[in-house]
Amino acid sequence: MLFPTTTPPQTPRVVITGAGIITALGAGWKSNAEGFRTGRTAFRPVTLFDVSRQRAKQAAEVDLPAVLPQTGLGARQIARLDRADSLLLLAAHEAWRQSGWEPAENLPLVLGTTAGGMSFGEDYFRQAVQTPRNHRRQPTRAVNYQPQVQARMILDALDCNGPITIVSNACASGSNAIGHAWELICYGRAERALAGGYDALCGMVFSGFDALQALSTTICRPFDARRDGLALGEGAAVIALETLESARRRGAVILGELIGYGTAIDQHHLTQPHPQGNTTLTVMKQACATAGVTPDDIDYINAHGTGTVLNDSSEALAISHWAGRRAATLPVSSTKANIGHLLGAAGAVEAVICLMTLREQWLPPETMFETPDPACNFPVVHKLQDARVNVVLSNSFGFGGVNASLIFRRWA
Amino acid sequence: MSRIFVAGLGAVSPAGWNVAALREALDKGEPLPTQPLERPGWEKPLRARLVPNLAVRPGFLAHPRLRRASPITHYVVATALEATAGLRANQNPKHRLGLVVCLQSGCVNYSCRFFEETLQDPATASPLLFPETVYAAPASHLAAVLGNISLATSLVGDPAIFLQGVSLGAQWLEENRVDACLVVGAEEANWITSDALWHLEHSAVITAGAGALCLCRNPEWSAGVELVAITDVHTYSTRNSRMQAARAMRGQLGKSSPRELLCDGIGSSSRVDAPELAAWHDWTGPRLSPKQILGEGLMAGAAWQCVAACDAVAGGQFTAASVSLVGSNQQAIGARFKAVAQASRL
């Protein structure tokens, strides 16, 4: 029963035993780790839809592999997959394979997304207005547009079943999904869970950010004084979370430990953060409190760092305030400089990047970064850098004001 | 384990802008009249049951955040204000309020308008519309209006996730992260949601609105209803049909009793309703099917079922009520509420 429930006498430790990632840097851990370690950027002219009348012309598009991995999906299901489905499937399959989990009947799946199957929605709308008497494929689009149908597809692909939770807190969705899965395990609602985020590029969302003049027309440079906006990307990441006891029982390889999570809502504005980053400060403090660490213990921050003027100055002030004297030596970077803003996938992808830094002991540089914003009194990582990394913090903030911070610890 | 109580209810529906209007329509038991909904490119309009316009503009719409907000946000705010009226009258304003907003279609009006503008000329698409298209917009506006929401999330899924939202609210209360938690299910209607529904089930009539439950742990804030149980989530899959999931949910809710109400999701389609009808075929107690009166409200419909069940218990008509949610494409889930002595202060 979901209610009433019993809380375990002792909060279990939660570890990550599988991670899947796909971004414009490539499919899988290896190609992404190499790209982020060297600070490679993956922007190119948009080919997926017409941007000739938009201000911005570039995005970080994923080259989908020609063949999808062998899963439990049938030919008809595979034929119906859209771009977002494929991204999600690739990430989930990698995480699943790496975790070594067996098919299960009660595996919670928690996903974050902002657009779900938006390509189906766009096609539905176009056909409905352009050829209103043509009903062909409209019922399928009306169903597959919905993110829970994509989530069910993942469970079918992995030959699993279990409760599905779709979190849609805009660009904090991926972090919130992982945080929610972590809480399910911490509070004894599940022993393991699959969590992540996904979003594919689509015309409507690109147009939305372009209309807001939030897209950079030059280079995406988070925390740089000359920054002029964000760049959009697409991708997915999924992680396998389980209790330490479960992982040890199976003899699983542990990629890292999720030790802290904070989330709160900024009531300042629908699209703008509080100028002083009040809610960002709150969630970083919350995450530290649940993790039992202080800013002195954090070795790296993967910032939300979109590259917009308002976000980065607000986040920089919050980090500076939160970290105090530690800020002067605390390395910070935003990997949105490499792969763009992945919206609902951002928090999950950045969580996997944090795991990479912990496993491989390097920091992801922003190679296009040149001139620090005056609000940044912390070093922005901009060169290849090996480092001793034990604890990392990842920030994510969304339209609507939901902020989230996750804290990961190295497993050694 | 903590006890969880219902501190207040709220509803906006085609019957009107409060729970009393919903109750009156359900008591009457007759399907509400439908209105024509123009469908571009079709000579014959679609049918819908729309939320009636208020004769007097409600005061909350003067809030600056609601100037450009879409109807779904208006519904969410109105239900939330109704559901928290008792708390706001008696509670310390510093108390922490949680918010879970559940949606299936979400902010379709502005999404359609913005995409239409994008198709015409993206260079002139309105930047004011786009932020209002995100699923998180109603929760954001409500948080700004109420001012004491410390924790909020928006969940998307089929209507059966409304009870997952209730479960999440109960979890936040049990973990002492909030003092009360609002759980809202909401939808707005336009020609595209009606068109999509028509493609899936010709006989269904789209409707819109919202329903809210305000949950609390403090028995002194109770409105006379306690949450007793929420079943497991029974997700549909290639191996677990909608029929099997509905049966499993029913199995967890137990047997009928003559003083217990069943509030189900039976509508107008024998095909769509078959799994739920089969799951509850042996129910001999009283039954309420709001969808037959109000129409297909998607997530709002699931919320109305819960509101109607709690309202019937709070009003003393029944000692307990079960809610059956057999969602369209995700899961089946059920819940049970029972009567408790109503706190005098509310």
C-alpha cells in the first residue's frame, strides 16, 4: 500500500550502480566522459526543424545511433518511437545493463521531462489545422504525446513493471526525479529505483526560448561577463539507485553515493530567479543538511549555469553567500557550455557528469570561458583539470521557480 | 505512521466555482448541459462542458501574477483558496504549506496559441505566452499567490496519478517537511483536447476545472475526514492489462458495506469503462459516478471523485468512502477515506 507505510528504523545509504547518458557529445559514459573532460563543445546549426526566421540558429543536436539496442520492445513499439523515446531508451538501457539488475515487478521509475512526446503533439496540431478531416495516425499521436506512455515503454523494454512518477518542474525536473527516487529509498518505500530525465529538441520549445530572447546568438558562456544567453540541447540520462545493502548483497560495482537533496520553490517570478538567489541558497543548505556536509566538504559544483544574465548572477551570488570563504577556492563550472541546456534532462545528465568527476577525478572545463562575471568570487573551471574529487554538488532550477540541489559522494 | 486528515476541499467544475456547486450537481444526478466548442476546419462543433463564467470577477484575479495566467491557473488558485480557507482563517501564516499539482494535458490553451504563432511566424511569436505553456506554471502562480508554500512539485500522468499526489502529500506530512499539503488536480479545455478525446472515444465530452484536497496531520485542523488507505500503484504493461490492474486495485480496497460510498470513474463508454465495471461488479453499496454528470475532466475528474467522496463523508451521509481510479493509459489505484469527529475550530 502507498498509505499507510512504515518508515525504516534506520535511513539506508543510497548508492548508484548504473548510469546511462546520451548527449550531443555522444551515446554512453565513455564518449561523454571524454568530451566533458576535455571541454569539447557540441553546437552546430539546427537541422531538425526550420530556424531560418529565429534569432538563434544553433543547438546541440544528438546523432542518434542507426540501430537501437535489443530490448523487450516489439517491432511495432519500436516503429512508434520518436526522438525523445529513443534518447530515453538508450540512456535507460545503458543504466540497466551497467546495474546488472534483473527484471522486476515492482521497480519504481521516476522521470523528469518538460516536453515528453512533444514531436507527436506538434504533428497532431499541424495535421489538425492543416488537414482537419484527415484523422490518420491522430489517435496514436494523442496517446504517445503523453510522457507516461514513454515511461511505460521503458518498463516494457526492460521487461519490468512498477509505479511510474513523471515530475515536470521545468528545468529542475531531472534533479527532482532523482531526488524523489532517493527519498523513496531513504524512507523505505523501495529498495531500488530507476530515475532520470529526458527531452528532445523540438520546434515549439526552441521558438519559445528564442521569443524570450533567452538564446545566445554567439557562444554559450555561463558565468562569463560577456554571456548573452543559453543554448539548447537534447539528451537523456538515467541512473540506477539502490540501498547500499542491496548493492553489496549483489556484489555490484558502485559508481557513487547520493547523500543529499534539497528542493524548494522560488516565488519571485515565473521565469526569473530571485536576484539574490534566495531559494538557491535554501536548497543548497537543505542538501548539505541532509548530506551532513558543509561547503568546506564540497570539491566541485556543477552549476545550473544557463548562460543567461539573470540566472548566472543570481546563482553566483547564492553560491558565494552559501560557501563564504570557501568560495574563493571552490571550483564551479556549467556543462551547459558543452551540450547546451537539456531542460527536463539537464539535472539527470549533470548528475551523471558528477558521477564521472567522482569516478575519474577530473573537473569539466568551460573552454569558451574568458572573463569572469564580477558576481563570481569562485574559480570557474575553464582548463583541463585533474583533481581530487570526493563530494560534488549539482544545482538545477526551473521555470516556475522550483530549485533543486543534489550532493554525490565518491565511492572508494 | 502518522494519521493524515483532510483539512479542506476545493472544486471548480462545469457545475460552478466551489464544492457546494459540485455537490448540488452530483446530488441532482443529471448530466450537465453541453456547449458547442468550435473546431477549426469542421462544420459541426465538438461538445464540451465548460466552467461557467463568474458573474463577479473574483478578487484573487487582481494578483499581479494572474494577469496573464491561463484558465487552468485560475481554476487551481480558486480550488486552493477554497480548500485552505479554514486553515488560513485559523492557522499561523508561518506554517509551511506543501503543494502537489497533478496534470494530464496541462496548459493547452497557451500551448496551442503559442505553437500556432510559431507556425505562422516564429519571429513574432509572443514571449508572454511561452512561459505559461509549461506544466509547472499553475503551481508557480499558486505559490506566489499563497506565499507560504515551501515545497512544490508538478506531476504529469494519467488521471490515476492524482492519488499518487495524495500519497506524496501524506509522505511530506509524515516526514514533517510541511504542516499542511494541498493536492490539486486540474485541466483546462480547448478544441484540441476535445479533438484528441474525440479521436480516442467519440462519446466522451471534455470538461475542465480543478479539485483540491488539503491534507494535514493535526487532528484539530480536520474537516471530519481521515485518509485511511491508498492502494499500491497497478501499472499497465504488456503483462498487466487494464482489467487485471483494476481488479488488483479493487482487491486491495476490500468489500462493500451498506454505509460506505464508492466514488468511481465510470463514464459513458462501455469499452473504456469495462475494466472498472468488472472490478466492482459485486459492489452492492451506494455508488457515485461524477463523470456521468460532469464529463471527462481528465486529472480534474480524478480530483472531483476524491473531493466528492470526502465531501459525502464530511457531510455525514456515509461513514466511509472508497475512490476508484482506473486511468486511461498508466495505472489503476484506489483510496479509502473515513469519517472522524470534526474539529470545532473549523
